[in-house]
Amino acid sequence: MTAALELKKLMQRPPLCSIAVAESVTGGHLQAMLTSVSGASEYFLGGVTAYSLDEKARILGVTRAPARRVNCVSQQVAVEMALGVGRLFESDLAVATTGYAEPSPANGVKVPMAWWAICHRQGGGSAVVISGYVEVRGEKRTSVQHRVAETVLQELVKYVRELHGQRRQRAKKRKAKVKTKAKTKAKAS
């Protein structure tokens, strides 16, 4: 089963969540993977491919000065992109990628790499954010973009799987408490 298909199956379980994507290094590959599955419109709200600092700042709210210092490639930029696209689309989950699809000697990058972030917006303005870093050695530009998108999609599936697992465990605990209380009341009668 592909990661996109597994994600679809997970996203159809209650409580339902929505997803939005902000891409730079992956240039739309992640959105293409998400929408390669029939029915993705049930949970995928949309995305933004923003390459320039100006667009990352204007559309996604990336902070200019720190982003400029790192040529828009850092963990912080990925997190700000995810937070920004989540706000823009009002999605529950937001994913972002930023990096280099090929070596960039001028920026000290010898190996294609990317930062990614997944943001799960919570009530009250808080969010759970996870992020990571991936290097892709020995691949051409489009292969790097595809591999980074594939890696991030797998991380998203892993997060959603864990999220549903946590919810199932909480539901089982609540159910067990209800049964325990029911038994206690029955004995007391």
C-alpha cells in the first residue's frame, strides 16, 4: 500500500482532520502525492509552493531576517511555513518542506537536503510541531525532490497513525472507567 493510500485510510477515521501543505524544495511533489489518491479532497484542503523569501514571508508569514540569514533553509523556516499554511487554510494538520534539491557550494551545501515540519493545530492557539532533516545523496534534482516528498509523506502517515493510536487508547481508558464505575454501582445496590 502506498503512503498516500494509507494516509487516506487513516484520515477517514474519526475524528476527521484536514491537511494543508507548504512546499519549497519539493516543488509540488508532496501535494501531487497526496492528491494521487481518489478521495483526497475529503481531507486535503490545498497547498502553496513558495520558493522566494518574499513569497514565504508574504503568504506564509515566515520571519524575513532569520530566513534571509540561512537562505530560507532551516528548521525554523520549515516550522514557520507549516504554521503559516495551517493558518492560511485553517487546516488541522500542516506540512512544510524547505531545502536544497542539489548541492549549493555557495551556501556550504555539499549534499542535497531538506528540513520538514508537521504542525498539528490544537485548540486555544497552541500546536504540536515535529520536524526533521533528510539528506539525499547521489540523486539528481527531481529524484531528490521526490525522495524528500516521499520521506515527509511517510512521516505524516506515522504521525497520524500515532495520533489515532493515542485517541484509541484514551477511548479504551474512558470505556474501562465507565465499565468499572458501572460494576461498582451494581455491587453497591
